[in-house]
Amino acid sequence: MQRIEQSTLAATLIALTALAPAPAAARERSEVPEAYTWNLKELYPDEAAWEAARASLTARLPKLAAQKGHLGDSPAALLGALEAVSALRLDLERLYVYAETRNDEDTRQNRPRELKQGAQRLVVDLGSATSWIRPELLALDEAKVRGFLKQEPKLAPYRVFLEETLRYKPHTLSAAEEQISAMAGDLTGASRGTYGTLKDADLPYPTVKLSTGEVRLDPSAYTLQRASPVKADRDLTFEKFFGALKTYERTFGSTLDAHFKGHLFDAKVHKFGTTLEAALFESAIPTSVYTQLVSDVRRSLPTLHRFLKLRQRMLGLPQLAYQDLYVPTVGKVDLTFTPDQARAETLEAVAPLGKAYQDGLKKGFESRWTDFLPSTGKRPGAYSTGVFGVHPYQLLNYNGQYDDVSTLAHESGHSMHTALSYARQPYQTSDYPIFVAEVASTLNENLLLHHMLGKAKDDTTRLALLGNALDNMRTTLFRQTLFADFELQAHQLVEQGEPVTGERLSALYLKILREYYGHAQGVCRIDDLMAIEWAYIPHFYSNYYVYQYATSLVASTSIARAIREEAKAGKAKARDAYLTLLSSGSSKLPIDLLKDAGVDMTTSKPFDAAIAEMNAIMDDMEKILAKQPKAAK
Ligand SMILES: [Zn+2]
């Protein structure tokens, strides 16, 4: 279930990049005008139709077993099995998306929750019914499979799937060994659960007295309070929250050590040289892309330091400390937009992508792809999903702020990526890989920023927009890469057989943190206690995942810059290359998809373009600040 897994991953990405608090929804769903709701009737006219489709799917599942052991019989046999699975998947995706979207409309309702549980059961059932296909394919001779591809033209849509499966051949063991390895995975995966239980439930978080009142400093209160404009409050927040984590440093250390040892076990068993190689193999990303990102960021630390000095100046602090990185420097963008205005701004912002893109998005806005407004019980946050043969769907909790318009642009980027891939690809390759997914969304955010800058009437708005973009680059480019750097070095300790304790991890984290933030040069003071921050980051349990936040922003910033510059000169080469990416789904490997779009992620060129954009933003901000020194407080 590639599509469903990806939607979940995309949702995780959204959760990390847009940590917005759930809006206060006072409205019942029945009060929301229909034009602002999505049209799920295009999936099924009613629940009875959904039930009928589910019954049909359930009845077809056991029939797959008849094809077991026959994939290698003939090209026709292989085609028959793959077509049967493909049809089941397509039907399941429709069932699943309907159940999930219905459930998200109002999570308090019982019936939609039952639908969702039913769909989840089907995902598991389809997984079991098809679990033999991969090992059976891997046991076939590669030349034979490629021969089948030549003989049977109807296998063409399955070429990517077949080649991707065969790519694993050197890393696949016998059936019995794979079974043992999977069972071991259940054991090594347990530490992630222990970590979550300790951090999110059992850890006795302290109650502190801030100037605004008493607060229990759990992780969600921490993310709120660390942005306090009162310095004493944020200093106390860091001291108490990190102090509480520090009490369990040894336990956090042992869960992360056990988790990384699991990665090492898996890498060794499947004949990979390193844990990094094993993790990046799935998307066929060369390990050099990862290590180059880290070295590109390290050589660009002067740009981060320039940002930190600018922040210090805007906050008017004699010395910047790690506790001062989340307090807003210029306040929010003081603009509000109705949903119709938000749609109009987004459509204008994507003009550099051409009329066809604009028209496609306009059609989406007009034909109820989007569930726009918050209401009681609705799932918080935002996401984009879709069903092949229908269209994308997106969920928002639109509240009228600039951030909400930015979220609309972001999700619309995903949705147009989906729509264009649906239009140009067969179902089998219509799904795009996670490595490129966040390029399409963050590129639209970039276009929106420049569109809004172009029409901003005053310097305060301009400053707020630029400050917003800059904070995003600090947290995505530098902070996520810092995590990636730590993740790699900590894994290397495990690979070298070094003892990995909480104390050791803290020492490593503090060293890296101080290097990045220029502690020794006096740019940003990093207190000893900040060493424990690694224990707060759940993504270290996601196996070399976070670097993709940085690479996505690098790629989208670089492409958007080229598109904007060309648009001014009346050219469209970069735009057309980018549109090719959007309509290519997963027909190529992620690195090649991006190469076609004009960004070669195996070089430093896209990264340098992103850093140039960050410096250009700071140039603009400094010009504005020079004009109005008093506003800089
Ligand atoms: Zn996204």
C-alpha cells in the first residue's frame, strides 16, 4: 500500500513543518457552507456503496492464492498476478481514503471510525494476501524477469516495480532467514515504544511559575513557552524542561542505543556496509547526497551566524543564547484573508508556473477538492491525499491568517503534484516518492512569499514576511541537518562498537551544537544543559529520515529561484523542467526525477542557490532595518 503509507509519511512531514496549534473551532460541521467542504460523493454515493465495495474486495482477496508459485511460469502469468494485485490496491485506496476522510470530518463520530477500522483491517489483509509476491519475484532469475518484460508489452507499467524489487536481490536472504530477521525486528523496534512512553506519558514534567501563571512543562507546553517574549520565562522554560529530560539521560541513552543497534543488526544481516547505506537504499539515494549535505551546511555556517547576529540585533540582546531562537523578532504578518482571498492569492502566486498549472488549481478550488474550514471534532492540521481516477483531496483548518494561506499554497503544491502525475502516469507509477514530495509543496510556499513581498504596502509587513522565511530556513536547512549530522555520528559510534551511553550522546550533541551555533566565537551561547536536547527529538527513531526536510527545501528553493528569474526574462526552461517532475510520479528514481527538474542533488549547486536566497533575504531585511532603526527593537 504505497499510497497509503506515503500519505501517512506526508502527514508526518506536515506535522513537523507546520507545528500550528489546533484552531479554536466553535462551528459545527453542519454549519459549514457546502462550497467549503470536500465532495466525497465522488468516491462513493453513500455508505452502502462503500460497504458493497468492501464486500467485493474481501471476496476477491483469497483468489490471489491461486497464482502463488506461478509468477515465473510465463509473461502472461506474471502479468495476470500483477494486474490482480494492482486492481485490489486501487480499490483499497479508494475505500481507505473515503473512510479516513469521513473520519477526519468529525473524529467524535462512531460510524466513520468503524469505517476506518474496517479499511485498516483490509490493509492488513491485503498485506498478508500479497506477502508471497516479493520473495517469489526475488527468487526468480533476473534475466528471466527482464525477458518477460521484453516479451509482454503490457508489463511495461510494472517495469519500475519489477526493477525496484530486483534491486534488493543482493540484500535478500533465504525465506527462513528473512523470517528470523523480521522477528528480530519486532524486538529491536521495542525501544522506540519505550522512548515514547517515557517522554510522552511517564516522565514527571515540572510545573513552573512563569510571568503568565503556572504551567506544567510537558513537551507541548515547552514548544509554546520557548517562544515567550519574556526572557526570564523562556530561560526558565529551557532550564526546567531540559532539566527534567536530563534526569533520565541514562534511560534515554539506552533506548536510543538499542534502537541504533537494531539498525546495525538489520544492515549487517542484509549485507550493507553501513547503517546509512542500508537506510538510503530504499529510495536509491547515494550516501554522498547525505554526507555532502552535512559538509555543505558546515561550510555555510557563516550564513547561519549572520542570521544569528541579525536576530540578536533585532531582539536588542547584549548576548544571544540558544534560549532566544524561538521568540518572534518582528511579530506575525498582520494580514487576514477570507478563504476566497486566500484562493485568489495562491492562484496569483503560482503564476510563474504557467497558465495550465494555474487553471488546474483553479479547477480544483472550484470542484471541492478542499475541506477548508475548522469545525468541532475535525482532525487538526492539514494534509493532501488522493485517489487515482478521481482527484486529490486536501484537508485544511483555515483560520484566515497568513500562515493559513501559506498552508493552502503548501497543500495545493502536493495536490497539483498528485493531479499532474495522475494525468500523465498509469496507476502503477502515479505515486510520487517521499524524497521529492516536499519539493512541490515548499516550492509553492516560496512563490507565495515572493508574491506577497511584491504587493506588500509597508516595511513592517515586508519585514515579517522575510523574517518568517528566514526562521523557516534556520529550522529546516540548519537545524534538520544538525540532527542528520548527529544521527550519522551516533550511528558510527555504534558501528565501531563504542559504548553509547546517554552521557556519551550528550557530549557528542553538545559538541556539534556548539560548532554549528558558533559558541566558541561568541555568536550564540550554548549552555551545558542544552546537551540533552537530542532526547527531545523523536525523529532519531525514524532511521535517517530528517535530512530529507533539508534536501527538499534546498531543491525547491533552488528551482523556485531559477523559475522566478527566468519568468522575469520571459523564459520558461526551468518551469517546464519542473512541470515534468510534477507529472512523472514514480516513473524514475527520486534523484533522477530531480535531475530532470534541473537540480542535481549529487552536487552542491542547488545548496549554494538556497544559501544565496537566504543571504538575499538578509540583505533585504538589513536594508529595511537601516531605514527604521527604532522599529528594530
Ligand atoms: Zn507537505
